[in-house]
Amino acid sequence: MKAALALLLALAAPARAALSINATPNRTTVALDEQLVLTVSVQGDAMSLPDPELPSMPRFNVHNAGRSQAMTMMNGRVSNTAEYTYILVPRLVGNAVIPPISVRAGGETAQTEPIAVVIERPGQAAQQTPQAAAPAGAPARARRANGPAPVFVTAETDKKTVYANEQVVFSVKFHYSIPLLGNAEWTPPDTTGMLSEDLPPSPARTVAFEGRNYNVSEVKIALFPLTPGPKTVGAGTIRCQVQKGVDVDPFAGDFFRQFFSAGLTMAEPVSLQTKPLQLTVKPLPEAGKPVGFGGAVGRFRVKAELDKSTVKAGDAVNLTVTVEGNGNLKALGELPLPDIPQFRAYETVTSLNQSKDEQGVRGSKVYKTVLVPKVSGDLAVPPIPFSYFDPAAEKYVTAQTPPLKLDVTPGDPTQAPVGFSATPGAAPSGITAVSEDIRHVRARPGFDGAARAAAAVAGAGLLHAVPAATLAFAGLVAGWRAREDSDPARSRARRAAKAADERLGKSRATKALAESSALVGDALVGYLADKLSVPPSGLTARQAVDALRRRWPKMPEGHLEQVKRLWGEMERIRYAPTTVRDLDVANLREAVKELIVALEEAAS
């Protein structure tokens, strides 16, 4: 009875959406020299969630800025959320649309709504900002004669001078002492040259200021300056509506109308802006920089572990290295392993677990590598170093894991490879002789006349050969066109090198360094996307290398390493455009051209 009741309740319960996706941009109006941060959140009830499928966005260059994941389990039910961050760099002025982003799991599909974005010319947004701001008289109208303004806003950063890639917490406090009509609208400031992460809002509180009690709402943003030099946190805007009482003038002609409306209130729109704040960003010191330093800035610790303590030679063991702490975890690059000749090491897979609080961004990045011991005995994975710059101590720090011991026993010597004899020289068994003679093929009589007729037609000369050749050529052309139409991916892959060469040619003819370097990047990314039949938007170096390795298992590792190196060089030019020279772009262009030629030869 209880089981039946539980079944009925389960059937009566409303179905819960097992998969959902949401996309949120940090702005919907962006200039050509700015960037738009798109956050895509995928929620589901599975232990692992699929990656979102980005559509083609021709008006933007799309860069993958990392992934964070949070998972909870309650009463046996899993709730999993993965957050993906993409940086969209506009390419063309005008109205753009971020098409729906979809995610698929099993037979279920979810997608976001399209997002409209306005791309403006450089400086146009800055010129329009004063028009969208509050008029000069607005603060005076919001201020009472005998005290401070009933609503005002303040902004500050926890540091004025920082190092490149060091975390800065920008906070905005909105004070109001009168009731608000509806929710306040917050427009974030311009943070060109910095990566930004929205932090959880602080709890609302009440403070006293100049004899008046104010409710305070606070917004915080974590900023990471990408390059040295002066940086500006622009003006943020808060728009709200406050109550405005109706004053009664007894000498006015409409006294009675004013009298009966005296108990009513009207909405008065108020727009408040924060003051722009200046940051001084210092370069990281060259003195004492460790070998292999990857640019990590913050305070971190590293740990490592093996999933087994005893294995047989040839069996796999998983090495997990975790770097955790406070700082820009998305900027952490690859973690090179020390030389371990006793093991065969496969490619490292990474995952990012990021959390945020009022103090800033923290979390961990996990590196997982499969190791296969080549020999038996008492082996050890040596200490794994990780170097970072501690801005509080203003020095480089190298942390390392303790050595990990592994007991490797000999493998099974009786196990022979499949298809080979265990005894050298032994003939394979189970072969049965079918015949010991050679059976001759003899012509059968009765076909001499047909053979002579065929020979006569064939010997008629070129008069009969021309129509046959024409028909054969037409058949070949029709077959080639049918194959092209039925397999567009194959056609796209075949033309990949030619399309990349055209982009490199345009880059060579373009004098503007930023546009020329962008065309070189488009040539490499576009070639890989065409060759692998995948969308270029959102394609990462790791995804491209993994796909190349799967498609062509014999692809030389040197080619794949060159893909990673050139991709990293493109990202460096993208995030540090002021340091780019003509020679850098020319060298990158030639390196991309040579790599495409090498990949074409390896894939043929």
C-alpha cells in the first residue's frame, strides 16, 4: 500500500526541467575598441553537463575565458550548474544579434533567447554618456535644504596601485533614505583593459550619515588589469524612481484640484553616476622571476595525489594536481610536469572550480594526467613545482608537491599479444589445406563469334572512342558534383587551405596592425574550423588539438605543439595590442602559413 501511494505521488508530481541554459551579457552597447563579456549558465540534474554549442557570430571575435562549476546533492538528487565565460570582441559597427545558444543532453535540447547588441564607433559611447546621465539640476532637486540628499551613490576600489593581473575589488554603495518606487537599475562602468567578475551582492544594511538613517545596497565587481599602465574604471549609473509629494498653493487657480491630490505621491526619476576611478598598474618585476613562471598573480597552494598506490607495469594510474587560492584562476595556464622517464604521460585535462564572495574570486584549477609505468619496482613521481607572484609580499613564490610513491609490480608474463604465437618460430595452428594443385583456367568454346564482334567494334578507330570518352568524362563530373553536394564538410575541408591563404594575403595587404593581426588569427582559427567541420566561434586550442589527434592519429606531435604555441601567441597579441610590432605580425603570419602547409601534408 505504501509503495503504491509513493508511486502515485511520484506520478502526480510535476515534471522538473532536467536541462536549462541562460546567457547574460555584461552590456548590450559596446564600442569597437571595447569587449563584451558573455556568461552562459547551464543547469541540470546530471553529474556531468554538456558544453554549450555556440552559433556563428560574424560580427564578433569569440574567445573562451574559462569555466566554473558548482554541484550540490540533496536527498539523493543532484543539482549541477556550469558557468562558461566568453569574451566577444566586436568587428563591425551596427546592430548585431547573439543568436540562440543551445545545449543538448541525450534527447533533450535547451536554448537561450537571442540577444540584441549595438556596436558603436570608438569614442561614440563616451560622447553619449553625458546625455544619458542625470541633468545637472537633478542632485539639487533630490537634496533637501536642511540636510544631505535623500539618495546618493559612492564608489571605491580596495587598492589604488596594483600589479598586472592582480585582483581589485570595485564596490558601489547606493544610499537612500526615502521609499523607492520599484527596483533600482544598475549599469556597470566601462572597464576596458580589465577582465571583470560580478561578485555576490552584500546584505542590505542601515547606516547613519549626517543625522539621517540610510538604507545601503552594495554592488561589488572583481577586476583584473591585463597589462601594465594607467587604467580607468568608468562611471557606473544607478537609475531609480523616488516618491515626490504634491505641494498645495492656496492662492493658485486650481486650488481645489491640488487640495484633493495633496495626499497622493508622484514618481520622480533620479539618475546617479559614480565618479571615474584611476588605477596604477605596475608590471611584474623581472628580478627573481622563476623559470617556467606562467603569469599567476595572487596567493596559491598546490597539492597532488595518485588514485592508486599499487599497480602492475603497463596499467594506468591517474595523477591529480590541484592549484587553489585567491586570484584570476582563468589566467592559469598549463602546468608542466617534471621529467618522469619511468612513466608514459598522456595529455593533461583541466577543470576550473570557481567561487565568489564579498572578498573576491577564489577557487581551484584541477590538472588530471594519466600515467602508465613502463617498468616495475618502487617508483616515485617527483615534486611538481608551481610558481606565482604574491602581490602582498611583492615577490615570487614557488610551491611544490611532495614526491608521490608508487609500488609497481611486474605485469603478467603469460599474456601474449592477440594474433601472435607465444612460441617463436611456431606455425599458427588451425589452418586446413583446401587444395594442393593449381587449377588452370580454360577457355570455353562457343564464344569466338562474340569475341570477334567485340574486337571489330573496338578496332573501328577513334570514331567510337570519342563519344565513349565524353560520356565517361560527363559521368565523372556528375559524380564529383554529387559527392560535393552530399558531403559539404568534405568540400569545406578541401578548400580550408585556400581560404586561409586568402586571409593571410589580406593581412599582408593591411597596414593597420590590429586588423592585420586579427586576420592572421582568423586564418588559423578558420582553417582549423574548416578542416574539422566545426563552428569557429568558441573554438579553443585544446578542442582543436584534441580533434586533430582524433581525426588523424598519426599527426606528428610537433605539429600539435605548434598549434598550441601559435594560438597562445595570438592570444598574447589580442590582450596586449600596444606591444605589437610589424615584425611580430609578419613572423606570426609566416609561422601560420608554414603550419598550414605541414598540417595539409600530414592530413593527406
